[in-house]
Amino acid sequence: MSATPVFSLIYKSKATQNFSPDQLFELSNKANARNEELMISGFLQFKNGDFLQYLEGEKTAVMSLMNDITQDNRHEVQSIIYLPELTERFFANWHMRYITPNEFNYLSLTDLLHDLLMQIDKIDQSPEEIENRALRLINRVAIHYNDTS
């Protein structure tokens, strides 16, 4: 259990350029190295030009990284959802992982991911409902990867 609360957020962004699978793995590897230095963990997903990234760690570090992410011209951040403080990390065993669309299919999470991506920008969705959808997805990813780590 963490001595200090764990801050977390999830964001959606739209790519401003094309990304090959190799470029996505390279991006993830660089993020993994940086996140290790910052003691941040999370995952990255990319589908049909949309990024969905989950970040968790110390609040100042996560907010600083998020500021840098918003300045990256390879994508445009569309939505940021700040999640409730955690008592422990969902992803303590890695710093950043790119989860491919095929992995989401294998985990039977494609529908949950699609639902979150579709609902995240709807005006009529309450912040609590979007937060609940995001936490459901994060929890399902964590259950699988923590069982196989």
C-alpha cells in the first residue's frame, strides 16, 4: 500500500499524424523510460486515430507530464478525466505499456474501450458516469495484467 495517495487521470486525444505499430511501440518505450524516472505508471491505447492513456503517480509528477503531453504536436488532447485518489496503484509492475488493439480484443475489452471513447465527449454524460466507465476499463486491464505479471 502506498504511503501517499496516488493521483490518476485518463485522457483521450486525436492523432495529428499517422502512427505505424513500430512508432507506437517506440513511443511507449520512450514513455516507459521517462515514466520510470518520474515514478509514473499507466497504459497507452491507440485505435482509429484516437489515443487513450491512463496515468497514475504523485500528483505533481502526473500533472507536469500531462502538461508536456498537451504540448506534443503529434496529437491534440480532447478530454482529460481526473479520477479519485487511489490508495495504491493499479499498475505497480510497469511504468508504461502500449496495449495493442489485438490485446484489447483478446481481453474482450474492445466494447468497453469503444463505449468509453464514444461517451467521453458527450455533453449529456455526467462526469461520474464517465469516471465509472473509465474505472471499469482500468480495473479490467489491471486484473488481467496483474494476474499475468
